[in-house]
Amino acid sequence: MLLNARSLKNKLADLHVLLHCNSPDLVFVTESWLDDSVTDGVVDPSGLYSVYRHDRLYTVGGGVLALVSNRFHSYQVLIPRHFSLVEIECFEIVTSSDVFRFIVVYRPPP
């Protein structure tokens, strides 16, 4: 499931209903607008997902978020430092036969 949230802060209750009722395996969010005031536990209070996120550091807006069901074995892939100004998050899901890499990116308008 892919969402452009244009701020999850005021839509967290909607996100929780979506997660609880639909139980998606993967959720990708662009323009999450999250910051340090919103913990991963607030994003997923039930603890059913691994939370991977890249918040915009210096201004409001932007940011990306990925939620991966804990039914999967997943881990974050570190992005090289020279991409630090790009809002990008990368993770892999490992199955018994394959490894799948996912990348979620938000490129703000110029």
C-alpha cells in the first residue's frame, strides 16, 4: 500500500484503523512530515510492524516511512552518507529462498 500522507501527525488514528482493519504486509508513506516528537511506538502502537523512516531534519514536511509486517524478517539497509540530503529509506525482506530490497524515496519539488 502506498500513501502520500501530507502529514501523518494529524492522521495517526486513520493510519491505526487502516493497519488494524486491513493488516497490509507493506505500507509506504511519502510526505510523512514526522519528526522526533513522534516515536515509532506512536506510529505503530500495537507493535505489529517494523518501522523504517527517514524524517526531514531541518524543516517541516517531506520524509518517508515504511511499515513492514513482523510476519517477515526484515532489516534496514544503510544508505551512504553522501545521500543524506535525499529523503530515502531502504530495507530488505528475507524469505527462505530470496532477498527482496525495497526503497522508498521522496524528492521535494525544486
